[in-house]
Amino acid sequence: MSKDHGPSIKNDEQYEELRDKGMSKEKAARIANDPNSGEKGGKADKYEERTKEELYEKAKELDIEGRSEMTKDELIKALRNH
């Protein structure tokens, strides 16, 4: 059973797993609070089906360096390798 991290964390279980993997509290909270993170079974849009702006925002959430200079294909590759 996961610990309740209060109302600021939407997915406590995911938050704990991310923290256990070494992510900062801020980054783990950002991902755990994203309604699209953690979707399974192909429910999330494929990167190729997203706009460059959507990919940029995801890269920003993950703090991928150099994202502002990347093409759509480069953003996809960076997201997949993150």
C-alpha cells in the first residue's frame, strides 16, 4: 500500500516508484500528476500522432536539454531515449 502524499500528489503509487528510481520530488510529482502518464495498453497517443508543440511540452516536463532547437523527429527520439 502506498503512502498518502496529500492532495498535491494525484498518483501516490506512481510518485513513490519514481522517487525509488531516483527522481527528484518535483519531477516525480510533475509526472505523477500528469493525467496522461501511466496510461497502459496503447491508450496514450503515439509520439508520431502528436504535434511538435505537444512533444515540446512533454520534453519540457522531462527537462530534456536542447528541446527548443529540436525538430519533431529529434523530439521523438529524445523522448524515447529519456
